[in-house]
Amino acid sequence: MKKVLVTGAGGSIGISVIKYLLSEGKYEITALDLRNKSSQKRLKKYRRRINLIYGDMNDPILMDALIKDHDYIIHLAGINPPIADIKRNITEMIDYKGTETLIKAMNMFNSKAYLIFASSTTIYGDVMEATVDTKPKLNALDYYSNTKLKIEKLIKDKVKNYIVIRLPLILTNPKTGSFMYNCKLDKTIEALTDNDAGYLFANTLNHLDKLNKKTWNASGGEITTDTYRSILINVLKIYGLSIRYILSTLFLDKNFYGHIYPDSDNLENILEFRSDSMSSYYMRLKRQVRGRKMAKLLAKPVIIFLNRKNRGRITRILKKPFTIFQKRKEK
């Protein structure tokens, strides 16, 4: 059987990848993630069907042992915003250094292995449309996007067989996944569900020749395209208010960029990974969310607020003391 290593396996996309790889019945799967309550809970149901390893990608002994025995690496591990944008050294250490350790092991023990890397479309910056040929426009303080771009360059310089897939806003369950709340409200976004992303990565293993040594944009197409305001309102209606949304609103810049991707059909024509629409995502989220009556009740005034014309002015007033505090802290 073909042996596949999935890093960051406990995330929403990682779980979906494992599910689809298992359904094909032709892979021996090793799942790698950090040990915490969240990853243990999500991976528990698969522990008898996969090789489950908890460890740090910065551990060269561990990575050497894993890479020797795996010819396909689906690399999903990394720190997501907003944590990734708070301190540069965190993103640098976990994302870049971890990938560097992985690549060193590949070059030393298994140079013919395939590395499939999950990058991000946020590297394009604040533009309306983006293709893989769009030149990145990044702020120096956008640690997350800059690190992703730096990792892409490292992979292309050092890895013999690679596939870089740039992911847009991922639609997931805010309780179990990293739902991004720091997007511009009126930006039109072409998103992708975690379910379709999982199938996408699993299916790359069936089309390596067509995908190898190339960079691709992945998105759900027109049926997963909407303004972020509309997406946020629907998620708040279903899931309710969360601490993470409140903190993102008060403290974070709207720097998780969304776009339209004219060339995303190129990947769809090869992998045929699109099965979800916005409506199917919302329906699935309703089935997954149980209870949260108080959270939904508290979300109602926020939803009304998001629909009001004066919301921008009110938001600036509410954020002003926090902005002043942040500027003083930076000085």
C-alpha cells in the first residue's frame, strides 16, 4: 500500500483528508499533530485505522524517521490567523522551521517523495481578483502571508517533487475549525469548504503527473462566492456569538484577504473536488451545531448591527480606545 503522511492531521481539513484517503482503501496513513485535547478528540475515532503520532515537526529525529517511510506528504500543519499575526517568531518557528526540518529529512532520506503543501491565497494582498501569476502585495506586518510565501520559495528551491495549493477562506464549523473572522465585510470572497478541501488534497495523489512542480489556486467556484458580510451573518445565525469573533472585531485588522480566482477552474478540471455550495455548507453547519441558545440570542443584535448603514462609524468608535492602547504599546 502507498504510505501517506498527513501533517496537521487534527485540523478540519486534515480530518477530511483522512476520511477520503480511508474511503479509497489503498493507503497506509500516518497522522501527525501536536498533542492537545482538541486534536486527540478529533482523531480518536480513527486511531485503529491509521498510524497516529503526536509530535513536533521541529523534532529532526522524528521527522527523519517519518520521511524515510513515506513517499507522499500532505503538509497542512501551521499556525493560522489571528495567532499567526500576533508574533512573527511564533509563525517563523512553527511554520517555516517545521517545514525546513521536513525538507531536510526529505533531501537526506527520501528525495523522490512528493510534498503537497497547503499555502494561502492571502499572499495576493488586497486585490479584487487573483491568479497564480498575480504578484503578491504584502504588508511587512502580515506575518502569516509572508511566511507562507517564504515557505513556497523554500519548497520550490529545495524539493524535487512538489505541489503548492493556495487555499482561500475555508468554510468550517467555528467550534472545531479555524474560522476566519478578520475579513473585510464588504469584500466579495470565493471560498472553499473544509469538506471539499479534504477531497482535493486526497485526490492529488491520483493526479501527481499533471500537478507536479506547479502552483494552483483552489476555490469552490461561483456557488461558494458571496460577500463576507453575508457569510458572517449566516454563520452568526447558525452558530451564534463567540469570544473569538468578539476579540477579532475589537483587536484585529481586517487582513485575511479574500478574492475571486479566475484560474481556480484549472484545478477543478483535474481533481473535480467541488461538491459543496454555500447552502449545503449552511445546512451541514446547522446539523453539526447543537444547543448554543444563549450564543444565538446574543448574536441577534450583532446581526442587526451588521445590516445597519452606520455600523462602520460605530465600530470605529468602539475600537478607538483599543487602537490608542495598541499604538502606545508599540511605542
